[in-house]
Amino acid sequence: AHFIEMDPWVVSEVLRPNLECTGFLDMSVIHTVQVEKFLEQAAKFPGMHFHRKILQ
């Protein structure tokens, strides 16, 4: 699974520990970037299909 978060503090203090606790860290890719920029970059590569799922 791909996780996109622009705040490095949230990645290191919240997201990464949660993924580690649940056993999903090894199956995950964390991108520290704005969602819009990630989707712009992903659109340039064939076969990279991402669906937006915004969690607030």
C-alpha cells in the first residue's frame, strides 16, 4: 500500500509507528510529499494507477 503524507513529523511520529504496530510497515511505501504532486508524478509513468482516497 502507498501512503502519502506531506508532514515529516506525522510520518515519523504517527504513520510509521502505526504501520509497524499493525505489521504493515514492510508491505507499505510512505511518500512524504503533497498528494497533488505525487499524483502528477505518478501520471507520468505507465501502469501506475492510483485512486484518490482522502482521509481526514
